[in-house]
Amino acid sequence: MALRLSVIESHLTIPSQVNPLDNFSKEKINISLLQAEYYKPKPEITYKFNELIENNPLFDLNGHMEKSREEQRELILRQILYLYPKLYASFDLTDSINRCLCGFAMSGFDLTLSGRYSVHSVLYMETLEFLGTEKHKPIIEKSLMLKEYGSFSMTEISHGSNVAGLETTALYDHSSREFIINSPSPTSAKFWIGGMANTSTMTIVFAQLIIEKKNYGIHAFIIRVRDSNHDPVEGIHIGDCGAKSGLTGIDNGFILFQNLRVPYDALLDRLSKITPEGKYKSSFKNNEKRFGIMLSGLTGGRTGILGSTEVNLRNALTIAIRYGAIRLQFGGEKEKPILTYPTHKYRLMPLLAKCFAARMNFKLIINLYTEAKELIKKDPENLKVSELHGLLSIFKYLNSRYSQDGIQECREACGGHGYSAYSGFSRLRGVNDAHHTWDGDNNVLIQQCSRFLLKNILHSFKGNPIISSYVSFISASKTCITHESLTCPQDLISLLEYRCHYYMNKCMSRLQSQTNPDTKIVWANSQVHHMNNLSISFGELVAAKELLKFANELKVKCQHTGNEVEKIFKLFSLSVLEKDHIGFSDKEHKLIEEKVVEMCDVVATNCVKIIDAIALPDHVLGSVLGYSDGKVYERYMRVVESAPGCYGKPSWIHLIDDMKKAF
Ligand SMILES: Cc1cc2nc3c(=O)[nH]c(=O)nc-3n(C[C@H](O)[C@H](O)[C@H](O)COP(=O)(O)OP(=O)(O)OC[C@H]3O[C@@H](n4cnc5c(N)ncnc54)[C@H](O)[C@@H]3O)c2cc1C
């Protein structure tokens, strides 16, 4: 084997004097500054995680690729057991933002690890913190020390997005001051519950609260699901959801309840209580508002998803850009890197710009979430809470879309080798896919942003001042499209504001033109081409503004670095405008198209340096195509040769003899 490896290496080693990656690293960018600023807030959590997994065989992505479902789940739990005490010792994990950022750091390596950890540390713990009261603190403390491992049981096999329609019931029995939890039908089985199949000891169940035959709507209950022998407690039936499209190391399960009696304290009763006299009491008169706050535990999960989608796209771009710089095809006597071809630049550079935009979305939400965390509990109707919710809803859609489409494009940009599992793309694409759906389906979430926008627009149309400063586009007007305006950052922002304004007018005429008295039907009929586009254009406007702000802040510290990020901002804005037909003339649209191609060329001259600044280290990236030294072929062959069955005969070799004798 060793002999074969060295023979192959001698054929494949690239002469070391020229590093092809240097061809795309022209400008004087301050790499460490860009990394430090890009990685904020709290980059130390990511650095710590990266350090913890270095040279540790537990974290060898390629080595563990062919493990069975059972083995993968064991591996992930071993990884958590190794990491958690070290992270706990280094950071204050009583702070939910820190827990969320730990999950984000893990997701840069493997979303399976991050997902398994985050269901407990973010979804379950945060819901307990938001909805629980003093008496639930001991469970929080035990959960923080992993003495209990929690899950989040909301979705049922027949209901996901429509949480209000869940079937599970919690019947209040005043004589014993207990709840009787039931799954009244096979379609009410809680399904997809992360951690339920094998790991959970506790879960938060979302069920219809019924008191004296009256339904008070969905409430959350903390319930023990397994006893000290790790068997399901009496009255609970648990199973495994089986094979999935990815994330095999997460034990998604289903759970049904049969007359499970739990004490009053199971109710997470910060928002609504049952008095000692047996009367229901809620701090919210409006059921819809109470219901919205009931789902606040999802905020941390969705925030983590913004970070995870961005890092998945960043990883895919790291691989595709480095590979594009070393992969030679055509070009005559001296073959040229594929990244020198305009089509390749046009495929990858707008994605790099989207990656930066996605990062800005994550940064903004982390800041807004940090500010609003206490308000969600104390004053949930505060403007800051609704801004957080509106923006988070559209950013989850945008970031997931950018990354899923981007990962696929990057895979194709690496040709056949991109299809090898050792490239890392299939893992990235498989795990990233779940982000469109879990913690709230993205297409349903767009409508949450649309509701936020409509409220602001209607308020302003009545002659009132704008409620949220983010909704600045209400008074926008069209900016002329010229070569100059397409290179001026402020004009580009004005054009993006005009884009929102255009969709706002379209939406208002659509809503007004419908005569159906049922507002739900009017709303549903106003989504496609209208409210959806308004929300998307709004999300992209805010992202662009944040990206420009980031470039300007960098300029103060290092002009060169800030200038490079400003170019990325321009490309982001232009490529967003390029895809839309919002009343631009053919001539104007042609100008935009030309500018996009020009900016792709400009950004490409430095793209390796930029990606090197923001990339995760090689051992976290785990791709044979994406190494920072550009030595692809040697590593690729080494990993292929080390995989089981590379040489020799398979165990089913006798079938080949049978085949010969078949006729
Ligand atoms: C890997 C994985 C892990 C998960 N983990 C958990 C977990 O730990 N706990 C938990 O409770 N759940 C979990 N889920 C479930 C997840 O949260 C739900 O799948 C999600 O909320 C969507 O619900 P659904 O599957 O019922 O889709 P549906 O609501 O049936 O949606 C199907 C499609 O219909 C569209 N649609 C629905 N309503 C509307 C509407 N009003 N207007 C327009 N279009 C609409 C949606 O956009 C979607 O494309 C997990 C799911 C996955 C895939």
C-alpha cells in the first residue's frame, strides 16, 4: 500500500515553487483584521471549538463517513461528551446566546453534532427559560449539567406549521391538580422530535389545554419521558423516525401519550396559570399574542440557523474557490485555472457576496436578540421584539436559500470531484437542507415578515410616522440608472429601497383589488409575486445596508480591507437587482448586467485571499478539495486509497462467477 501511495504521489505532486492560489490574492488585505471583524460577536467560542477538535480522531469527518446509523449516533454523543464539559468550563453557558454560539461553532464542522446539541441546549433550554417560572429552575440547572437531556415536542405527524391545530391534549383535573396528557389519534403522534428516539429524558410537549371542557389553546408542559433505566415511563410510547436524507447522527423520534398523569408544575406557567381555585388566568387577553410568545423558544434555534446556513455556504465557497484556483483546464500550451473563466467567476463571486450578506444578517440578529432577550419576557409587544421577529423570519428564508443554491453551484463548479463525498459537498447539501424546514418552514415564515411589514405600511399610510426605522423604503423614489449610480454605494442602496417600494405598491393594489370578504383568502391570494417579493426585497435591503456599514467600519481600521468589502457589497446589490424586473428599461437592465460581470471580475482578483481570511481551518472544513495549501490531488488519492475496499476483492465476488454461469 505504502509503495502504491508513493508511486501515485510522485505522479501527482505539483511543483512547489509556484502556488496557484497566489494568482487570486492580489490586494493588500489585512487578513487577520477581516477575520476578527467577520467572526464577531464572540469569535473566541469558534476559536475554542476549532482548537478542541484539532488532531482528535473523534472529529475526523472523512474517517467516520461510512459508519452505520447506530455508530454515527454513538459517535455524536461521544463528541458531545468530550466537548461539553470543556465548553462549560470556558464560557458562561447559563447565557443562552453563548449556548447558541457554541451550537453555531459546531455547525461549521458538522450540523449533525450541532443539531443534536442545539435541540437540548437551545430549543429545550430556551423554552424552559422563557416559559418556565421559579419552580422550573432546578430542571434548568440539571439540564445545564446534562443530568437531564431535553427535547422539543411540538410537531405532530399531521401538523407542523399550523401549531394551533395540534391534536395532543392536556386535560386539567382539578381534584388532583394534575394534567392528563393524551394523543387522541394516530395522527397526533409527536413526530420528528430531535433526541427523542434514543437520548431524551425530558421533553417539552405542546398540547391543547382543556379545563372543564373548554379549550384554552396550545400550552407547553415539561414532562419526563424516560425513567432511571432509560425506559419510557408508563403512558408513553417512543419510537425512531427511521432513515432520513441526512443528519443520521441525530436520533429523531416519535412519541405518543396515553393517559399520562403529570403534576400541575409540568405546566410552564409564566404566561398563563391555573389558580388554586381551578380558574385559568393569562397575562394576555389576546390569544394570538400569547400563542406567538409561546413559540419564543424558537428564536435561539432560528438565530443559530442563520449562522449555520452562512457557514455552510462559506465552507462550500472555500472549497470551490480554492479548487477553482488550482484546477487547470484548456487555455492552450499553458492551461489556465478554471477560476480565470468569466462564467466561473459569474457563478462563484455573487455567491461570495451573498455569503457576506448572510453573515451580516446573522450578526444583526445576534445583536437584536441580545438586546431583546429580556424584553421578550417582560414586554413582548415591544417594537424591538417585533423587529427581531420580522427580520429573523425573512433572514431564515434568505440565508437558507442562498446557502442551499450556493452549495449546489459550488459542487457543480468542482465538476466530478465535487461529487466525491470527500469533497464535503454532499454532507453540506444534505445537512443544510433541513434548515428550510425545521424551526419553522421558511415559506410560512416569509408570511410572518410580510405581516410585520404590512402593519408598518398601513400605519404609515394613515399619516403616522414610520414605526420601525428598518422599514425606510415607504418613502423611497426611483434613482436613475447610470454607470455612476451603479458604482455609488448610496445610489445602490436607493435602488434597493426603490425595489421594496415598487413591491409595496404592487402589494397594496393587489390587496385593495380583492373583494372577497374573507381576509384569510385575500391574504393567501396576495402572497405569490406580491407579499413574498416585498419581504424578500426588504430582507435584501437590510442585508445590503448592514454589509455597507461593515465595509465602512473596516475602512476606518484599514482602507484596503474596507475597500475590498465595499466591492463585495456592490456585487451583492447589483446581483440582487440583476435578477429582478421592476420597471427598469432594457437599456437600464443591460447596464446592470454589464456591471455585475465587471464586478465579478474585480472581486475574483482577490477571492482566494478573502476566502482565506474568513475560512475555517482545514481540519474543521474536512474537504480534500479545499485545503488552504491547494495540494488537492495528493490528499484526494490518499483518502481514496485509505477507504475500505479500495484494493482487493469484495465479499460478494462469488456473484460474478454466478453471473458468468447465469445463461
Ligand atoms: C430533520 C428535522 C428535525 C426536526 N426536529 C424537530 C424537533 O426537534 N421538534 C419538533 O417539534 N419538530 C421538529 N421538526 C419538524 C419541523 O419543525 C416541521 O417539519 C416544520 O415545522 C414544518 O412542518 P411540516 O413538516 O408539518 O410541514 P407542513 O406544515 O405540512 O408544510 C408543507 C409545505 O406546505 C407549505 N405550507 C404550509 N402552510 C402553508 C400556508 N399557510 N401557506 C403557504 N404554504 C404553506 C410549507 O411551506 C411547506 O412547504 C424537524 C423536522 C426535520 C426535517
